[in-house]
Amino acid sequence: MAVVKTIDLVGVSSKSWRDAAQEALKEAAKSLRGIEAMDILDTSCTVEDNEISEYLTHVRIKFRIERS
């Protein structure tokens, strides 16, 4: 029997929402093993002087819990 755990993260990028999602995944992979999927939950951005300054992507990372 398997159990899948989830964590929510918000990736930030100055380039794009896709890059922000990739940043979140890259950071999660530093401490999690067995990442199986990622859902994009929301996107938003920060605006400064009527220009987009940061792209934010809220993701849910899914990974399998390993039992010994």
C-alpha cells in the first residue's frame, strides 16, 4: 500500500509563470525524494510602476512516502 503526501509551494521568477513553477519544483527536489507529480493551483504577479516585476506560481508537489 502506498501513501502520497503533498506540499504547497509558491515559486517566484522574474521571467514567467512556467519558470516560477520550475523554480518551486527544483527547490522541492533538494529535500524530497520520489516526486511524482505537480499541480498548478494558481498564478499571480507583483506589479511595480505598471509593469510585471515578479511572476508567482502556487504549486502542489506530490511525492510517495518511503517506508523502511
